[in-house]
Amino acid sequence: MPRLFLIRHAEPAAGWGGAHADPGLTESGHAQAQAAAQSLAQYGPLAVLTSPMARCRETASPYAALRGVDPVIEPRVSEVVAPTGVTDRPAWLRNNFPWDAGLARRQWRDVDAELQSWRGEAVRAVSAIARDSAVFSHFIAINAIVSAALGSDKTIVFRPGHASITELDVSPRGLSVVMLGAEMQSADVR
């Protein structure tokens, strides 16, 4: 039964939907990525898959270097895409995926069909992984996958912190959660 480790990208230099469409990591983010690599090393050799976004590739880099492998780019675990015409992506994100403590969570069945399809692709991508793997991804994508593994329709089921590591098992019955990663301490989802 393959084990999957979903790693949220480390602290990015800019917020999602801000002036920079694909920011890399801050200095603190690079340190978080190094710490994640050391944590992942205890699980033996893992395949390395990453979102194409710079913050995920930079988070994956220390572990890939430690393993001496090139990460495989997997677009289906990338950041959720706002529909064409959305000019305020942070507001769109908060409206569709409210994550602040105390806010009512939206249900996947209530979001646009395109978002439901995106979630399905992310879940299918990780469900098809046949060997132990580290998958470097994003806050919403990890929630989409974990909510499916939990059998939940909530868009947000937990708030993974930067460089947190969530463990899943893949079996013929589907995905199951072994351990949720550390949760963020603020409501900043950059």
C-alpha cells in the first residue's frame, strides 16, 4: 500500500493572487523546506512529485537533492485556478474556500462545476500513485485531496501550515488519512 506525504509549500515571498503570479520562497521558507526534507528522510526513499509553481518546486528541491532525483512536475496538484475574468483572486479564494477559524465551510457540491472537476483531477492524480511518494502542493489542493480521503464534502477540512507534512495511504478502497500535518497559526494562506 503506497504512502503519500502531501507537503504544503513553504512560506512564499508573496501572496497568491498578488502582484507576483508565481512567487518563490522567503529566506524563512527555504529553511522550512530544508526542515521538511530532513523530516521526509526518515520515511526512506520517496518519489518526488511537485506542482509546477515556483514555491512548490523550491520546497521540493532540498528533498530531491537529498535523494539525488529530479522531481516530477504534476500539474494536477497545482494551485486552484480562478475563472477567467476574476480580478481579485484573494477575495475569490476566500469566498469559495473560507478557511478562517469560526467561518462556515463551503461544500464541494456548492462550488462551480470547474472547481469540482479540478478537485476530481487532483484526487485522481494522487490516487494513481503506485509507490511511496512526497507530493509538494498547495493549501487548497491538499484540502481537496484530504477532504476526499475523509469522505467529507467540505472544501476546507484543516489548515495545513507552511511545509507541513500530511500522510495518506493509497489502497484499492481509495485514499485514507494516516496523519494530518501541522496546522497554520495565522489565517495567512500565501
